[in-house]
Amino acid sequence: MSQFSYQLLSQDLETGARRGVFSTPHGTVQTPAFMPVGTQGTVKGVTIDQVAATGAEMILGNTYHLALRPGHETVRRLGGLHGMTLWEGPILTDSGGFQIFSLESIREITEQQATFRSHIDGSIVQLTPEHSIEIQESLGSDVAMVLDHVVALPAPRSTVVDAMERSIRWAGRCLNAATRDDQARFAIVQGGLEAELRIQCAKELATMDFEGFAVGGLSVGEAPSEMYRITAATCPHLPADKPRYLMGVGRPIDLLESIARGIDLFDCVMPTRNGRNAMAFTDRGNVKIRNATYREDTRPLEEHCPCLACRHSLGYLRHLFVAKEMLGPILLTIHNLTYYQRVMSEARAAIENNTFAQYVREKKAGWGMVDELP
Ligand SMILES: [Zn+2]
């Protein structure tokens, strides 16, 4: 009996949006869900209690960063990611594939392995699918991602096909290498911006024994409409009884558009990174806190937001950033994470009530965006 399950609670009648529950050994996750990113074993700038208070139920750790520093054996000896961070809920770790690609440190990809240069000390590191799983087993995450071959887009079709086919073979090697019953494995669909390749990849991976499926290799510079098109093409070919995860995405609008196309799980550095850079997400769009118009503004960032940042005035938040105080980035990180969780919570309620399409239209109107629903 698997320790993991996905229960589809309800489906929106107008769109492909799904309301579900993903169960893991460290608890359940109400989906659609957003996972804050804890790259180095910490969600930057905030304590684990503050992360939990935003409403997050699952967080993400990065295999690449943790394997290089402090090293996965060290993480294991310190109690794994759960023991180290004190996060009691589910944790997902990526496989390292995207980091190797995005840090442009890649030296060579062969059928056997990826070879890259460490961004810390410049040493040559080799990563096989088997080693990626071994590292993630040491980290002790609830969900391990398979090692995939990500290519920069646009790329020649032959390059995209080659990487997609290798990603499928590597997914199989990851499954064979896995030894832990308390860790789920998620496959990653590749295939660039060609729907036909994505569908082929999804169908092949769906025949394999994975507990969940991800759409990878997107949000790498393509237009949002392209990302939505590929997500819409892929989701119908993934098993309905398993969670679907869109990796590294995105803006609040991208989350809603992707939920409408059948996605259940998300992660992105945007709420934390933008928070550190003085940008807040709100129902009226993005707010640049440093703006001089907020100098003596006594109103909170958002009237109805329960977060700590919104108990302060806009003028005070602006002052913290202008004075380069640590508290500014901390407070905006808390607000942005709270905002993302609120949007997910509202989305879940809207799916249950069959009002998801209307909800997205209202959100877009607030953000000043035009309607792009399928
Ligand atoms: Zn707030």
C-alpha cells in the first residue's frame, strides 16, 4: 500500500481546474497548492514558523545546492531536511536537472550522466539519475523529482527530441534506483514547445510507476501564452488520479491560468525574491514599496491581509527599505507568501463552488489584465 495518494475532490465544470488532496507521510496538501522555495534548506529570510503561518503546507528544497553545500551526507547526519529545518509538513526536492541547466554550468550531457562545474568552488561534478535519487533519499524529502535533461529554447527539433527521449530513459533509471517506500517519485514531462512531443512524453511516462507528474522545461523565457498552450496540451494525457506539478511557475496570473488547464502544484522564487527586492503582490497589482508616494502613507499594504507586514503602515515599510533594514525584506517576504497562499485558498474554494472562471476574471480585473481563459 503506497504511503502517497491523490484524491480528486471536485472538478470545475467550465475549466480544467481540479480540487484535490495529496497525502504524504508528513501530512496532506490541499490542492491546488503553492510550495515556497527553500533553496538552501531555508525559505530565504523567514523562520519556519513564519512560513507555516502563511498557510503553506509543503515546501521545496534544491538538490543541486544542498548536494554541493553542506553535502547530502551532512544533511542526512543532521536529521535530513525535516530534522534540519524543523519543517513538519511534506517537502519536495528537485533533481538538480534545472539548476545545472539554469546556472549555465553544464559541461556535458551524455547518456550516462550530466557533468557540470560547481558554482561554489569550480570543481567538476558528475550527476547520474541514480545519484540524484541517492542524494534525495539522503535529504529525506517526501517527493523526489527524476533527473531530466533540460534544453534552452528555442532549440533545433532534433535537440529537443533527443533531450526528451533521454529524460524518459533517465526517469526509468530513477525508478529502478529508488529504495525508500516513504518517498514518492515524480516524473517530468519534457518536449520543448511542441505539443506533439509533450503528449508523446506524457503518454510514455504515464505507463511508468510514478506517484505524480511534472511539466518541466517551461518558464525559461517563452511567452506566457506558449506556456499555457503546452500545459493545456499535456495535462489531458497525464493520469487523472495523480498530482500534476508545473515546475518553477510563476506569477499569480500564471498559477490561475495553469490551474484552469489542470495543474495542481506550483513552486517559484518570485514571492520571496520580489519581496526582498521591495515588490509586493496585491489584489490591485504589483506595488513598488520604495515609491516616494508612500512616504507618509498610513494605510496598510492590503486592508484585509492578516499578515504581520499589513499591520504596519506603507510609510513604515517604505522607510525600512530606504534605510536598508533587514526587517523590510522579511516583512515583504511574509506578505508575498501569504498573498500566494490566499490566492490558492480562494482558487480552491472557487473550484468547489464551480465559480473558478468568474474568480479568475475578477482577479485579472484587479490586476489590470485582460481575459485569456481557454
Ligand atoms: Zn499582508
